[in-house]
Amino acid sequence: MSGGKKLSLLILRDNGVAWRCRMPVRLLTILLVLALLLPPLAGVGGWLAWTLWRENRVLSADAARLEKEWMTARATAERLSNVEILLQRADAGEAGAVLQNLARRTARAVPAAGPPDETASAPTPTTQEGPGHEEFPVVDTRLVVVDNAGARLMGNRKLRVALDLRNPDPKRAVAGSIRVFLITADGQTSPLEVAKESGDFRISRFKRAVLLLSLPPGATDITNAMIVLEVLEEGDKLAYRNIFPVQR
């Protein structure tokens, strides 16, 4: 049958009524192909719809689980921040006790100077301000601003000291060096060797200083230890001093 020919479809009923339809061969072929393809296509569409619905349920469950885990992690972080504040307060109290012990040991180590001279004027009492009182008073000239300072004990008997140095006057550059002392719980004070390339600085605005220092051989117990952090300007002029606990 050529494309120009047509087919006649004749439908007869029992009562004798007939229905006749003429259509091209190509149209009949298309209708037959569609009739054969529609059931498989409907099945594939239903299967895809069911698969997408199931994946959507899985993704919704994962999103709910992640949101719950995020809320739990946020609550844990808030609790840990509160614990850190309490630990810092506790470290500050232990630091005061250690430095008072250091001051008493220093006072006992001063040799007697003979009988007192009654004509001599009475000594002026020293102030008890600062982390180490008369031994290590707090110094902050604001010529070099120190922020975010802290010390942490690392492996292999290493001490990591980090601090931010900021120049409050951008019209001039500030140069100097960093000096660190270790104070153990028994009151022993030991200077720590700071490498020149990491301890010396020259800044116009800001610098993050990170020092990796070796513990002295005699420092075997670092429990409740502290460091005295000093920042010196050119000419060894003390610009900053404060004390910080050694964290683990």
C-alpha cells in the first residue's frame, strides 16, 4: 500500500447499522505504534514518579537529621564556651596563688643585711598590682597593643606562644622584640629562648606573631605553669608585660 492510498474501516452491529471510516495508511500506522508504546511509557513514568517520591522522603529525613545535629552542636559549643570562661577564671586564681608563692620564695632568698638602721627612713611599701606584684608588674604603655595572647603546651616539650601586635599610630613604624619567661608551679622562673626571626618585629599596622619555644631541661612539671610575656621596643624599652597560663 502506497502513501496515497487509504484504508476503509467498517464496523457492523448486530442490528445491521454499519460505521465506516476512511483513513490514510500512515495515520493508521501511527495510531497502532502509539497504542503499543503508551502502556510501557505509562509504566516507566509511574516508576520514575515513585522513585523521585522515595528519594524526596530520604532527602527530607536527612535534612531534618542534619538540622537536629546542628542544633545539638550549637548547644554543645555554647556549653563549652561557658566552661572555657570558668576555666579561665580558675586559671587566673591559680596564677595568683603561684605568683604569691614566687614572691614569698624571693623574699626568703634575700640575705640579711645586718641590724637595721633606726635612722634610716622606712621603705616605701610596694604595690600589689599586676600578675607578679613587685616581681612582674603589669606594663602597658599602649605604644604596641597586644591582643589575643596565649600559650599552649605542644608535643615534644614545645610551647606555642601566639599574640597579635598592633601599631596604634600608623604614622610611624614600631620595631622591637618579644621576650618570654616560664614560671612553674613551684615558683621557678626560666627565660625561654626566642628565635630572632620569630621574636623580632617591625610593623606599621598589624602582625600575628607565633613562637614555638623549647622548654628548659629543668622544667619537668608544667602543671599550673604560666608565662610572662614581654614586648620590648628598640633600645630594650619595655612596652608591654603580662602573664598568661599555659594551656594544654
